[in-house]
Amino acid sequence: MSLVRKFATVAGATLGSRVFGFARETFMAAALGTGPMADVFYAAFRFPNLFRRLFAEGAFNAAFVPLFSKEIEANGVEGAKRFSEEVFGVLFSALLLITIVMELMMPWLVEWIIAPGFADDAEKTAITVRMAAVMFPYLMCMSLTAMMSGMLNSLHHFFAAAIAPVFLNVVMIAALFYGLWIKADPLTIAWYLSWSVLVAGVLQLAVVYVGVRYAGINIGFKRPRMTANVKRLLVLAVPAAVTGGITQINQIIGQAIASGKEGAIAALQYADRIYQLPLGVVGVAVGVVLLPELARALKGGHAREAANIQNRSIEFVLFLTLPAAAGLWILSDAIIRVLYERGAFAAENTAVVASILAIYGLGLPGFVLIKALQPGFYAREDTRTPMRFTMISVVINSGLAISLFPLIAERGIATAEASAGWVNTVLLFSTLVWRGDLVWEWALAKRTALLLVATGIMAGALLYALPYAQPWLVPQAALVQQIAALACLLALAMVVYFASAFLIGGADIGMIKRNMKRKPKTTSDPTE
């Protein structure tokens, strides 16, 4: 299967998850708006989500996948199975211990880290503690899910791992729908949501477990032992865990600062959900596919192939995220109004959330490029350098958020996150070039400039068309009319951008066709 086809497989499954995520946030906005229960739920959910990124996705995509791929190359599927069982025993035991400790510390964590701004409201703090305690075991499910997803990606079975997140959104939508149907109060709906997160975690773990069995590996539980392979995994995973969770680290810092203003946490979350669509569809697809591809190419001694894969991934990211960034900036108000403005979500909420989304849009290419650049380090078993850059970006994010929040409130936190993301991107890119691990291509630089021109043409077309669509985008218009008007604007943007990009040479249809057919020049896959 070619690189582009693999991107498309993962992106398609991720798109399905993000579409359900939109539906979930629409129900959430109607049920809770940006009221106190929305703040409480999102504050409680952010914490297990942070640990999921730190100990699950970041650590295992960065550390487990290259080592698992090496085991496949050296010892076949049986060797990879032994390694995965060693890791499973240690991981399960560590997660159980972490969960118990965090449950006992939850009151302190909420008061000092998760939501210090709730300190003046004892009831709000107490509810946050209880909901966080219900949802924290989700970490165990998702960490084990991430491990098995890494196995599936290394075995070139991408779909099951990519589709598993859909179940979180489906279960949460069901909880929201039931709450709205019985006309439950906001507190009851928030409790339904908390328990639905835990149920969804179990379902996601079951999906990837079945996928691993289908791929030919049956994992059994073994007594945890610190073997040489496990020690090597931990050495790589600790810095990778910090690095992989950069977005969540920055967001939890922003959340702690935003908790001082009513509705700020929920407003940031609603905007975050929108920009997570292109970030997830493109960024997750690139990150999931690129790491095992680079690892296999480098282990097989195909340095030129690895360099080509890296550059084509960067080109793919820029091709899709530059117009998305411009679209989010120009259409932010229309997007938020159409998706959210109903029920408890009022016009003033739309203005705030749209301004946050526009800023996130400017940071989008940087956030996704991080996903395309970090595998260049991880595939070479270097997880410390990205960690150092992550810590620099966290310091920048914290300083800007603290400085800007008193001046421009939620927009200051979004500005801090976007700025920190771009700093991290520049550091990763320049270091790869300096080391010679990323081959500089003037052709890529030229195409990037032309893609910027095509994006400018698209932005101009949107600015021209927006006043004509405005009468159908107002809240007084029927929802079908609003959706149709927004869809027409998005269709116009796509037609203008793609036509411009191909006409002026920013993209090459012939190259895309070749990549759709090309197979990597790596060693054979024993599982295929």
C-alpha cells in the first residue's frame, strides 16, 4: 500500500471520528452552553485526557513503534509477540498503580492543578473532583489501546486503530441525547457524560484487541519484568511522553489560567473541537503512518527513501493545512454560529468562541507540522531532542498565557498556544536540516511559496463571497439554509484553492498519482 493510500486510510477513519465529535459538541453546546456544568465537565475530563496523551499516544507512538518494528525485522512476528507481552505486563501494572495514586490525590489535584479558579466555589470543586475520579480509569483503557494501536500500525493494519476513537463520540452522543430527551438538568447530563467516557474506554480497548487478534498476535498477561527491551522502551518513552503531550500540556496550563473566568474553559474547548478536525485528519494520519514507515526504511538501510518519505509528508501537510488555516480565520464566525448557536449557546458565546477559533487557525499548520517532523527524531530513537523543544514551547506558552489573559481573556490563551506551537515547529525543522536528517529541497520550498499564493487567492474569493452568503447564515435563517450556505462557501474555497494550486504549480497531479501507486522500498513485511 502506498504512502498516500495509507494517509487516506487513517485520515478517512479519523474524519469519521471527528464528524461524530462535531455532533457531540453540538449536543453539548445545546445542553450545557458555556455554563458552570460545561466548565466542570471539561475541567474534569481534561486531566485523564492529559495523561492519555502523556503516557499513551505520545510515549507509544514515539518509543514502542520503532522497537516493535525492529523486533519484526529481526525476529519476526513471534519475537514481536514476546516483546509486546513483556511491555503489556509492565504497562498494566504501572497504570494500575498510577490510577490508584491519582484517585487518592484527586481533591488536591483539582484544587491546585486542574481548576484552581474553582477554589471560591466549594460545590463546583467537589463535583469536579467526583467527575474526575469517575473518568480517570479511562487512562488505563486508552494506554493499553495505544499500545495495541502501535502494534497494528507497525503491522500495516491501520483501520481498527484509527476507527476506535469513534466509539468515544458515539457513546457520549448517546448519553447527551438521552439527557436531552428526558429533559435532565445540566448536572445530571454532566454525570451521564462522565460515566459514558469510562464505558467508551472499555469499548475502544475491545476494538483494538480484536484487531490485534485478527492481525495474528494473541497477547497474554505475563508477570511484569524489567527486561532489556522494556528498559530501552522506558528510556525512550519518558521524554517521548512529555513531547507527545505538548498540546495537552499547553491546554491544561491554559485551562488552569482560564478557570478564573466563568465560561472560559468551555469556550476554549468548543473552539478546540473545530480545529481538531483538520489537525486530527491530517496530523494524526501523518503521525500514525510516517513513524513506522520511517523506522522500517531506516532499519532497512534506505536513507534516501526515508528522506523522500519525510519531505513528501511535509508537502502533504502544507498542501492541506494552509487553506484550512485561512478558512478557519475567515469563516470562524459562520462556522461557530451554524454548529453551536442554539439552545443554551447564545450569540455572545459565538463571538467569543469564533475569535478563539480564528487564532487557533493561524497555529494549525504549525501544530500539524509537529506531527510530521517529530517522527524524524523518533524513528532514529532520539526522543530527548523533541522533549527539550517541547519544554521550551511550554515555557513560552505559560509566559504568554499569563501575560495575555488579563488583557484579551480567552484569546490570550489561544494566542499563547499557537505561538508555542510555531516555535516548536521551527526548532524541530531547523534541527533536522542541521543534522542532515531532513534533506533541503528547493523544489519543496518553491511549491510551498506557490501554495501560499493559492491560499491567498482562495482567501480573496471567500472574502468576496461571504457578504452574499450572510443573509442565509444569520440565526433567524433555518438550520438547513445555514448549513447549505456554509457548505457552499466551503465548496467554493476548495474549488478555488485546488484549481489555483494545480494551475500555478503548487501541487502536481502527476506526482500525487505516482505516490498513490508507489510502494516503499523497504524490506518485506512478514505479516503480509
